[in-house]
Amino acid sequence: MISYYLPSESKIGVGYQVHALANELTRRGHHVDVFSPCAPVDGALYGHIHVPLTGSLRTFRFASEMRRRDLSSYDVLHAHGEDYWMWRRRVPVHVRTLHGSCFEEARHIRGVREKLRMVLLGFTEVLASLVADTTVLISPQTRRWTPWVSTVIPNGVDRAFFSAPGAQKAEFPTVLFVGTWNGRKRGADLAHIFDEQVRPRVAGATLRMVTQDAPAVVPDGVVVLGRLSDAELADEYKRAWAFCLPSSYEGFGIPYAEAMAAGLPVVATPNAGARFVTDEGRFGVLAEGERLGGEIVRVLSDKALRGQLSKLAARRSADFDLTLVAERYESLYRLPGRACRHVRSVG
């Protein structure tokens, strides 16, 4: 596999998905190597091949570097990014996963330079979809910029891990957020809504935020947790009464699926990923910004509603089980009459 991101150095969701999928494929008997400029992830089951990079424009230079690599010993190249120069066949099977759309991110990101960078990356995604043998979308809602791509395989989560018994529910109404304070995850907006609309109406309500870029001073009732281990994050899902990620854009939104696997009611803004994961609100609550606070209050205040949403969330999470996702990718990797021996993930 190729991946520019890995959890060892990046909080970008693509890296976490590559790590999880590579581990699962290794457990299923494949030899997996991940090429990345990030350091190895502690406890990873798969092989790691470091691609050192320095300076600016690293994502683009990573693509150039991977073009020069000899991948001929592998049966499969599974790219999660930066494979758009690989038009000459290097392996029997070349799969590319598009984790959302950089064109869409460009619409929501701040700063002219970052917008331009995202637009350029958007064009590389289109090119990559033409270079690969098979291109995969992570949700149907991300098809807008590549309408010729028909295969959809969602991101996967370890349902057994997130649903395993653990921490007890918090004594007081608790909302969990996982994301960034700034940018499209809109943690700052949620903290403001929580302070202005939720705390005055729900006694003792607390917002616990798994984020690393929050300011030193936050509103009362807001707890900044920083970066957590997987086990600590799973316990936070189990303690919370509801989960909220009010992103302006998500291609999928792995935290939504993790929360659902833990049986946690999900409240979200109707971005592309949340619409897919909640099936247009059938398995969660979708609310525009001006209604978000009221919907959080409603979920925190109604025990019967939380119980219903919890059951729906757990049921929906079965569609995102990591083992099912790995099986679907295996069906793309296999050649007629031949089993895959090696899987390389590049992204």
C-alpha cells in the first residue's frame, strides 16, 4: 500500500484507515508493506518501508518518488493517494481508493494557498482514477467529481474493539467530539454552540473534545483531552451519551462509524460522509448549524430516544465492519485462478 499519512505522525483519517486495513489484511494471511514518509506505527503487523522526504510540496514529491520505485515483486498495488504518475503497469493489479474529494475540501478550507493546493490534488485524484485498474469510492456521495467510478467500499472499523465492554456511562450528560478545533471539523463552532445553547438547558452537560489544537482557554463544561490511545478513545465512546462531529465536509467520517460501533447516538451536520454513514439520518440525527444545539439538547434529554438511536447505530455499524471491508478489497485484489501473495499499500 502507498500512504502519505500514518497515525505515527498524522491525525488525518486516511492514515488510520490504511493502518487498520493493512493490519487486517496481514491477519488474513497476506504479506503487506506500506510505503510512507511517516515513521512506523507502534505495534503494526504489516511491513513498513520508509520514504524519506524533506522540504515543501511533499505530497507531490512523494508521488514522484513512488513512480521510481520497483514494485514488480508485488501482486497488488493498493494506493490511497499519490499514484497518479503510475500509468505504466508495475503490478498485476492496481487499486486506488479515493478518500473523499480534494475539490470538495477546497470549497471549505481556509487560505488561498491551501485552496490552490487542494484543487491541484483534486486534479491528481481524477488522473489517478484513470491510471488505476479499479478505483474505489468510500461513499456514493463522493462521486460528484469522478462520476465514472462505480465501485463503493466504505471505510472499516473494528466493531469488536469498539463494542467490547469497558468504561461505564458518565454520570452527567456527556457529548464526545473527535476532530480538530479549527478548520472543517468545526470544533470551535461546536464548543460555542454547546456553551450558548446546550449548557443552559441541560444541567451538568459536558463536552469532551479529542483534539490537539484547542486554545488554552475554553468555555465552562468543555474538557480538552488531546490525543488519546485507541483504548482511551474507545472508553470515551463508551462513557459518552452522544457523539457530535459538525464537519463542513467529510468524505466518510471514521469517527461516526466508531461511535456507532460503540452504540453511541450520532448527531452530525449533513455533510457527505455523515449523510452516508447515517443513511440520510435513518440511523442518526442530521441537523444544520442553526438546529444543531437543539438536537443535542433533545438527545441528551430523552433517554428513550437515546436508547433507540443506540440500537440503530449498532445495527448500521455492521455495514462498516473492518472484516467485511477487507473481504471486499480481497475480491478486487484476486486475479482469475491465482491467489494474491503480496499486497502493497501506497497512499
